[in-house]
Amino acid sequence: MNETAILDRVGSPAVSTYREFAPPPEWAGVARCGWVQRIGAGAYRQRVLPDGHADVLVDERGRAVLVGPATGVALPVLPAGATVWGLRWRCDGVRPVFGVPASALTDAVVPLDALLDGPRARALADAVGCHDEAAVRAVGRWLGGVRPDARVGAAARLLWHGPALDVAEVAARVGLSGRQLRRALHTEVGLGPKTFQRIGRLQRFLALAEAGPGRGLAELAAEAGYADQPHLSREARALAGLTAAELLAHQLG
């Protein structure tokens, strides 16, 4: 992924860049991608949209936190000159990696050493933040043995890519009842099926807009799975804190 400006300026003119990269192969069963973000000469307020995932963040001092799956927008201010390294987990990887219900981490920021024992917390922070080779191998031995619930992963993919699918239909496809699916998603992902589906629809709208700039909101709304443009507008306000047009200007401008 190319580096792109992604933040709102707060102070003096500056450039902020963000780059994603593949995780080590041994991590791929539970990790979606690694990333690094660098802030230029001025402080920035970042508009973080919900994306259905949790991230570990590590700063230059080695301080590490888990940012749980979000149900709405967050607006942290990042200081000038900061660098943050991150690891984004697969949506179904949170509970099996950290051993707590993902719902306990929703909309939360938790120190990594409050979730993992000392050696694992240090190894993960060093692997993500410093790319320390010994730590990367140690984390690989640990994460290579973690197995997410395959039914939850399949259900999450169906909900993310199928905005019109009914929850009961998704549950039947993966061999669960509707109640079992709701409980499993809250436990493993930290979000209910309808919330997860709404977030996926908004992210699909943004991806379509990026892939085909210049298309109208009504066309994008229909292709993303919204009932109509007003439906898109309500969801953009609820999840991103902006109108649909403002959101596109922010993301693509």
C-alpha cells in the first residue's frame, strides 16, 4: 500500500504517512496486517473510523496498548514527530489470542501487559514496535498455535460482504442458530452481527469511492448495499461523525 496522508491538521503544516505490510507468515492465522504511521512537523487529529478489527499500537518508547473493536469514530490527537507501529488482528482473532471475550475490549484501550503475561506482552511489543527478530520468532511460535473459530470467521465474511443477508440466513449457513451466532460474534469479534454488517457496508462504500473517483453518492450508496442515499447519510453520521460527502472529501481529498 502506498503512503498516503490520512490526518486532519491541528497545528503547523506537516505530512503524515501510513503504510501497511503483510504480517510474518506464522502470524497470518490471527493477524491481518502490520502498519506504521509517521507524523510530520505538526500535531494531527486523526479521524479513526470503525473497521471491525482490534489493533495493538506501540510507540517510540515501547509503550503498547490494545485498541479494541470500535462502534463509532475516535478523534485522537497525535503529537508532532511521532511514530506509531501497529498490528491489526483478524476480526475473529481477538478472543483466542488474548483469552478474554472480545466484547470486554469493545471501544476500549487497554495496556498490553494487562491482557498478556509479562514475557508475551514484551515479545509482542518488541516484535511489532522494533521488529526484533528473536521476538518475531517467539511470537510466531505462540500465534502459530492459535486457532480462531472457523464458523465465526465464515459468518464474519458473509456479513461483511453481504449487506442484504439476514442474520438468520448467515447463522444457518455456518451451522448455528441466530442466538448462537449473536453470542459467538460478541465473544469472538466484540460486535453484534448487525453492527458488524453496518461497519462493513460503510467500509465498502469508502473502498468503492476510492476505486472509482467521481462517482455520485447515490450510485455508490446503491452498490455498497444501502437502501438509498439518505440511508447512507444516516450511517455516515452515526459511524463516522460526518456527512457522506464530508467523509469522502476527508478520505479522498
